[in-house]
Amino acid sequence: MASRLRRRNLGAKARPLAAGAAAGRGRPRSMVAERAILEATLELLAQNGISGFSVEAVATRAGVGKATIYRRWSSKLPLVVDAITTLPELQLPDSGTLRGDFRQALGNLVTILRSSPLGRVLPQLVAEHGGDRDLDHVVGRYLERRRAPLVEIARRGLSRGELPAGCDADMLVDLLVGPIVNRLLFSRRPVGAAFIDLVIATVLDSAAGHRRGRSSARPLKR
């Protein structure tokens, strides 16, 4: 009987260890909860914007308690910040040419806007711009980081002589991105490879022609 009791006790102690080992093979529960919270945050931002966003709604959508959220984020702003930073980033291509780099990067931008929550979240954030200074700062920093690869492409083009000296890289990027984002998110018209090529050709040819025009213009007589 003593041997049977020992075996029974050993078996009772082994069960929690086995359960713990099984949990260790999967994703930690805290990571699963955090991912659910961030995904719920993006979904609610896309649906309701900041004005209709609350921690209570996130908790309900994610299937967690509010205390779980507040243990990680002190308020909704840092939660929004972390959720936004999970959105995909634009990669820096290197095709060897200015037009090739812009073609790849802008094509990737279109894919990201179509396939990720960014395409649904961004219009809401733009619509509410100016309503919350802290949020505006966060969104501004996010957009600057995401457009940085495009600015770098323009600067490489300047260094290789593919753009006229003195060309404003930031303005060039604004002119390239504006028509694409407007079509995708606001006018809802199609954006394909042909349209991307047309935008690139229009902007780059205009930049080159403007510089040629300025250099060939005769100085005014006083």
C-alpha cells in the first residue's frame, strides 16, 4: 500500500509540471493577450477613430479585462502609440536607379495600404488631425518614419545626379505620395503599376524641366 501511495503522490505532482511544459511550448499567455489588445485597438481606430475609441471597447473586443490593459498601458494614448507602431514599415529598395527605387517603394506602399489596417486607420487619423495635440505629435512622428525611405531614395538620386542640384527631397516625396494616397484612401479610384509610373514620370520630368528652365532663363535687366 505504501508503494501505491507513493506512486499516487508522484503522479499528482507530475500533472502540473506536464501542464506547465505544454504551456511553455506555446506562446505565453501575456503575449497572446497583448497581441489581441493591439489588434483590437487598430480595429476600433479604423471603425470609430479616436473620438469613438475607449479602453472599455478595446477590452471587450480583445476579450480581456480592463485591468489587463491598464497593467501595460497607463492610458489610451500610449496604447494607440504601440498599436500604430505595429503597422508595417516601408522598406528601402536599391534597384540602382531613382525611378526603379521609387517604382518599388511606391508599389510596396500601395500593397501596405491595401492589405494592412493602415489603409483603414490612416483616414480616421487624418480626419481627426488637430483635435488632440499629443496624438497629432504621435501620428506625425509615425508618418515621418514611414516616409523616410522615400526621402532617402530622393537623396540618393541627388547624389547620383539623377535629380537636379537643389531639388527639395521632401517636397518631391510629397508630390509622389499625394496622388497615390488620395486615390487609394479618399477618391477610391484604382491604383496600378501604370498609374504609379505616370506619377513618377510626371513628378521627375517636371523637376528636371523646371531646373532646365531656370538655368536657361535670361536674367532680368535692372
